[in-house]
Amino acid sequence: MPKTVVVTGSTSGIGLGIARAFAADGANVMINGFGDRSQIEEIRKGLESGGGRALYHSADMTKPDEIADMMAEAAAEFGMVDILVNNAGIQHVAPVEDFPTDKWDAIIAINLTSSFHTMKAAIPAMKAKKSGRIINIASAHALVASPYKAAYVAAKHGIMGLTKSAALELAEFGITVNAICPGYVLTPLVEKQIPDTAKARGISEAEVKSDVMLRLQATKEFVSIDEVAATALFLASDAARQITGTHISIDGGWTAQ
Ligand code: NAD
């Protein structure tokens, strides 16, 4: 029986890379996220070349009813959700006193609270089967802070707390809950924040890459999407069954400092 994987926010960037890695491994995959419908359909069809089925659900991660519907559809179509990857995320860069309240609310909803809703939906069947994997795509910002990213850092620290708490609750049910903490990966999310960071700090966009993003990344290289996807595949494997309630950093040495 192929495993079923739900990856939130998987029409782009890291989530898409993770969905492709699981699909290439033969899994049934439910993808989710925003974007052009014909492009998403191309992506969905491509995922089926690994031998499993692929479905797309347009659930907005700020909307609990839509999240519940996506999780119910994945379970109905594929039997159950074996592996849940909470990946959807957005960013906004501004000083705390100027931080737009609607951006704060959206970041907390998408980057933190949506994972609570997906987990709430997935856990009962995982518990009944005594098997499951929950992988939360956190960030180096789940462990350390940077200025001008208050909402993102708060949400990512929060997801670490949710990861640890759920791991303890589920440890005796064959379910592991872990976070992956990447450093900077060049995805649309990161590309979009370069002009804002340049403005907030009064520096050029090239300086944002070299002096802000890669300053603390000791390797001086961006992390690749494939490296994050390979780690997700490992955490979902039998070999990782004693790894729970923790994180794996893929940050080029950033948080060693
Ligand atoms: P991205 O912008 O390329 O992709 C984000 C995905 O989330 C897209 O599919 C988008 O459609 C989806 N999304 C956004 N809002 C949504 C909503 N309301 N409902 C449903 N889907 C929504 O970003 P990315 O860089 O691939 O980031 C993915 C995750 O990795 C995020 O949680 C991010 O915080 C985390 N992360 C990224 C980096 C990095 O450097 N890129 C580093 C550490 C952690």
C-alpha cells in the first residue's frame, strides 16, 4: 500500500520539492497552495509519474473549515493520512511598531495555527493505526531571532512548542512529530523579502543576500530545496522512528553561533 502524504503550501518552493520527493518515492500526495490553476494541474499530473496518485486542494490555511475539508478529502480518497507535512508559510518584514496587524494575524494563522488544525484532523486515524509521521517545516527562526521578523519568529518558535508537546502526547502511538529548521533557501518567499529587507535596513539588495541572509550561514551558501526534501523523507522513514519531539537544522552552521 502506498503511503499518503499531505503537504500544505506545496504549489511552490520547499513544499513542492517535498511533494515531488514523496511522489517519486511512490506515495499518494495531496498538494495545496495558491497559484495559477493550469500550472497547478501540470504540477499535479507530474507528481503521478512516480506511480502514486496526486490530488490538489485549494484550502486557505487561514480558514479552519477549508483545512478540515482538505484533510477529510485526503483521508476519504486515500484511506488515511500517514504523513503530514506542515509547510505553508508567509513572511513580512517590518519593525514591531510599524508591523501591520493584519500581517501579524495572517502569519500566526498560516505559519502556526494551520498546523494545529491539520494535526487535529490527522491524529485520530494515526493513533488508531499506531503509526504516523508529522513533519513541521519550521526555520532557523524557530531557534534564534532576527530583527524585523517579529511575527515570523514568534510563529516559528511556536511551532517548535507544538512539535514538542504533540510528540510527547503521541510517543506511545508510533507517531513521531519533528521540525525541520532550514536556514535561507532561495525560494519565492525569500526572493520577495529581499526588497523589503533592503528598505528596512537602508542597504542594497545584493547586500541583503551577502550581509544579512548569508552573514550567519557559515557555509556562505543557500540551502537547497532538495536538501530539505531529503530530510523530510528521512524523518518519514522507519529508520527515524526514535527521533521525535526535536528538530533537524539544515542551516549551513547558522545556529552553531
Ligand atoms: P514559497 O512562498 O515558495 O511557498 C509557500 C507556499 O505556501 C506556496 O505554495 C503558497 O501558495 C502557500 N501558501 C501561502 N499562503 C497560503 C495560505 N493562506 N493557504 C495555503 N497555502 C498558502 O515559500 P517557501 O520558501 O518554500 O516556504 C515554505 C516553508 O518553509 C514556510 O513555512 C517557510 O517559513 C519555511 N522556510 C523557508 C525558508 C526559506 O529560506 N525559503 C527557510 C526556513 C523556513
